[in-house]
Amino acid sequence: MSQHSSYQSVPRAVSSKRSERMRVVLSLLHEQKDMTLAGLVAEVGTSAATLRRDLAELDEQGLLVRTHGGARALDARNEIPVRLRNNQYREAKQLIARRAVEMIPTGPHALALSGGTTTAEVARALRNRTELTIVTNSLTIAMECAARPRLKVIITGGVVRQSSFEAVGSLSEYTFNAINVATAVLGTDGISAAGGVTTHDETEARTNHAMVAKAQRVIVVADGSKVGVVTFAKMADLSEINDLVTDTSADPEALALIAATGIAVHVVDLALAEARRDGQSAE
């Protein structure tokens, strides 16, 4: 195995500050396809030397291509890896997760969780629950839940996607098709009245739809930046969704269109959370 492929299989840990810089770089390249080093420095607000190191690591991980004067996106459809998205909109995702967990009945319950940073927060918010059977195709969520002795965890088979750490494909779909769950909590890259519930990868979309199809109730969890957005592959029609949990940063018009389809929309208030945090800091 080459040094390059070995590096890709075991990504290095990065600090939250550096992961945010890398996320911004990948977002910029996703929008503009290629940029000069000077342009990236101006947008990111860091030194050229620091950014060169970031670009070198992202290139080594196969997430972009370094050019003589900057960097170029590999694929316009590439999503930002989950390990670089963990700190984005963290407070909103935590509030959304707590609200979603409140909607899950107590007592014996079969719960399916798709991959994603918001569903990972849902998994963490389940720490005090008992009598739950968790079914997931996400390696990170399976590890989070398996550490809780009162939760039973079932993980699907499948091919693991490097960017999301989700198992996808026929083996994963077979597992979801073979079981029934009371509730499915679905993360997404976009939800809108026009496009339904969408993600960046078509194989991931098919796998997650298999989860949705076998659930009695489907809850979509999405921070405000995902509302009104349409990405490449549809995971589910809005007619298959019961609830959407989001936050007050979501576009009100997009939310109204979604609610008009019959979905129950639950909005957590970021301003109240910020007020509580400020009050705690003052004590």
C-alpha cells in the first residue's frame, strides 16, 4: 500500500480551528471551482504559509488538487467530509437533537439513525435513555451508542464512504429492508418543498431511503442552513416525512412551503440558547 493511500484510510486529527479553515476552503472551492492562493488567503483570513500547509494536507487526503498558484476542486458534487463539519452550527445542532429526542417515546423503541453531524448529536442526547434499539449505517454513531451499555446497537453492512463514514449500498439496504423501526431520524444536506430531502451522493440517498421506507415515523433534523436547499440526490419525498426539526436561522418562506405539505415543523430558538449561555457566563 502506498503512503498516499495509507494516509487516506486513517485521516489525521485536526484542531477545531484548523478544521474550520479547511471547511471554509472546501466550501469556497465547491462554489468557485478553483482559486488562487492570494484569493483564498483574503477569504479565509490567515497567512499564506498556514494556508499552504492546509492545502497540502487536503491535497494529500484527496479532497482537492493543489495548483501552481492555488487550488482546484476535485468534483463539484463532493461534499465536505464529516470530520470537518463537526464544529459547524454546533449549538443549533445540539438544540435540534434535544428537541428530536423529546419526540421519541419512552419505553421499548426501535430507532434508526442515518449518518451526519446533527444525527450524531441526537445519538449523544440519547445517553440517559433505556430500552432503545438503535439501527444505524453510520460508524461514528454506532461507536457513540455502543459506549452506552443501556442501548442495543445494530449496525448495517455495506461499503463505507470516506467522506461520511456511512455504510452504503446493497448490504446496508438489505438490513434496513429486513427490519421495521418505530422512528427514523434522518440527517440531510438539503430539504425543500421543491426538491424533497436531498444529499450529495446517490448511493447514500438510496440507502437512507431504505431506512425511511421501513419506519413508522420519520423525523428530519436539519440546521437552518439546510432549509430551502436542494442537493444532488433525493433521499425522500416530503410525503414520506412526518416531522422537521430545525432552528430559527431557517428561511421562514422555505419553512412555510414545507409546512404547507403537511409536515409538522418544530423550530428551536437560538436566541434563547444564546441568552442562557450569556447568563451562565456572567455568573
